[in-house]
Amino acid sequence: MKSLSHILLFLVSIALFSCGENGNASDSAKPKARGSIGEIMIAIDSTKWAGPVGEELRDIFEADLPGMLRSESMFKVHRVDPRAMNRMLKMYTNLIYVTTFDDKRGGSQIINAQFSKESKEKALADPNLYSLRMEDEYAIGQEVLYLFGNTEEELIANLRKNKDRLQNLFEVRERGRLEKPLFSRKNSTAEYEARTKLGIKISAPASYQIAKTTEDFLWLRSPTPTERRPDISIFFYETDYISEEQTFPANILTLRDSITKKHIFGDPDDPTSFVVSEKQIPPAFRNMVINDNFTVEIRGTWKTNNLSMGGTYLGYLMVDEAKGKLYYMEGFIYFPNEIHRDALREIQTILLNTDISWKEDQGA
């Protein structure tokens, strides 16, 4: 399902026009788009990238992820001057063109030439028009986004106002791209345990195995970490929903630490190695609604009680008032001195595919 911000961005852009040199090419003649999950190519004049517009774009697409051990950007961004765009670069999965119509520099003029006179007149008449989305413009499976303005000041104002929408557009898209390979094979035993013991429906990739299960707790772990593959654990916990106070940040941390102290150990033979929340780096909390259920997202760092291990985590506290249940689900990563961004996106994709309101009469 497309997010509200995804739809709003589309409604803004659909008022414009169709552009692109390959706009009439048949899909069968187009190659498949290329690019890793989380990668974005931005085509923009080098001078504009070095100025206020580039600063605003970096603030959007290279924003630091909250609650991390060290600085990590939301996306991996590559910048290219439009004059250097070749056939291979135009095949990038996520491609953003950025220009202003008053810019006479060569890079911007390359992009501006793709806009018709009528399109520029529409933008001039309505300064709120700033974006155009095109799917599969140069390659199959591609998202091309044009960001534009009559002046730099106008474009910057629209970028600043729509920062969350632009971030969410690509976050939702990248999770969608990740779902297909991640859930191509599933762990049906883990999904059965979640349904029968916790009363929730989860999507468990086959690459995750059950590490521990009880009547109110399920721990899954990707068992084969390597130099390129982090050690990822995901767990689900269910308890009674008693009051709104359970959703307060301090109480969420208390709940989290009570779960991990009881169930999750760095070394099963060492009871002092249980996982705790790292307090020196303040966790980041965000309230949201997912499938009509009040939800709190938490991003933070963890360590073992004996300080032998540590990493980052992403969790969701979800309330199902109809069932009178509170669910806490989390994924945490052990991947020393490496980037955690991609693993966190994998965790988020798995957790957001959880249906806590699932009922037995709905079937599997």
C-alpha cells in the first residue's frame, strides 16, 4: 500500500507533464534498472550542488539516522553532473534530476531542455509545483524524480517543506524492493509459532532460524554472519495492555530491558552477558499509526551487561486495544566497525510486515 506522503507527492507532480527522451520507448526495449538497495543518483549542476540547493538535498537524503553508534546517512547518494550522464548512469534504479529554470549554467540547461515551454509556464504560475515522478523512464523498475523551481529560493523552500515526504517516498520504495528477495522463501515454523503463541502474523525469511520460543516470546536469528553479512536478531514479545503509560519512552526502555535480560544473552553459558539498552547515546522515539494501531518506533544502541558486545537496534511498540494486548518487536545488529544502515532497513521491512491484529479465523 502506498503511503500518504507517496500519494501526495504524486498528486503534486501529476499536474505537470511527461518528459524524458525515452518516454515513448516500449518497455520490452528497456533494460532492467541497476543499483543497490538504498542507493540514489542525483543529477545536478556541480555549482548548484556546492551551493544552498545541494546543502538542502544533502540534509534530506544524507540525513543521519537517529540513535546510531556513529554517523550513518539515510541513503547512499552519488552525485553526477548532467553533462556527464551516459546510458549506464541513466539506468540507475533511483534517479533524481534537480534544476531551476533561472539557472543558465550548462548542467542545469541540460535538464531544463527536457521541459516544454508550457510546463515552465505552469511552474511559473504555481510556485508549489516542484516535483515530477516518472516510473520506468529509462529502465524497467526505475524511479525517476524531477525536482525543480523557478528560482533557487523557491526550490529550497519546497524541498524544506517536503523533506519528510521525499525521504518517505524512497524509504517506502526501497522496502518494497527488498521485500521480494527477502520473502521469496519463508520460515513457516517461525510464522506458525508467532500465530499460535503470540496471536500475530509475521513474515519470517527462511534465512532466519528460531533461537528461542516461549508462550509470550519469539527470537529469530540470522545464523551465518560473515565479514559482509551482519549478525541480525529479531524478537517479538506479547503482554497485556493496561494503560497508556506503557507507551511512554522511559517505560518502553524498562520493558525492553526486562525482555532482553530474561531471554537474550551474548553467551548462553554466561548469565552476566545479557543485552541492555545503552543510555549514553539517547535513543530516538517517534509516534505513528500502523494499520490503525498506535505505534512507537524506537532507534537506539545496545550492549551486553559485561560490555563484551554492542550494536544498534530498531524496535516498535504496538498497541492493539481491541485485543487488550501490547506487542514489542525489535531487530538488533552485531556488526562491529561496519555500516548498519542496510541491516536496519532489512529489520524494518520484516517488522513492518507484522500484523498484530491478525485473528485465527482469518486463516494463514
